[in-house]
Amino acid sequence: MVLSDPEYAAVADLMSWFRGNLRGPFEYRLRARWRAPRSICWFRCTAHEHLARARELATILEDRDVFIRTIKCYKTGYVLYEDEVQVLAQPFADMRFRL
């Protein structure tokens, strides 16, 4: 995928913002190794600024034919980590991923 200079600058700015404003939950995946392979991470619906910036990034990628999908779920699974903007969890066994 080739980005134009303005797109590249926008993506770089967004990634820089996420590095400064989003704590990586992946260290918690190491603590729960048996759950790590199936764990998923998402933004809380109250993380308005994070979601807006993620949508901005998704728009740029979609314009370059990268498939993006928003998944909403009310059943989280076994929560491994959470903070004010994100949740990391292992899905319950009866949860299925649907495309």
C-alpha cells in the first residue's frame, strides 16, 4: 500500500498520538500465557477521542482498500486488563467470531 504524502503525515500523527495516549495492555498477555493466544482488545464506548482518532485512521486505510470492520459486543469474556479507554479479554468459549 502506498500512501500520499498528506496521508502518510496524517497516519504518522495519529500513530504518534496513540503512542502518547494509549497504554499497551500486552504486558498482561504475558502474565496470562494460557489465555494470550485468544485474547482480544478493544476501546470502551466512552473513549470518545480514542475512537474518533481510530475512525480517522480507518478512513485513510479504507481509502486505500484496506478492509476495516467495527465489531460491537456486549459480552466481554474473561477480562485480563482494563483501564479507562480499553479492555483486554479472552472471549468466553461460547462466543464466535463472525465476519
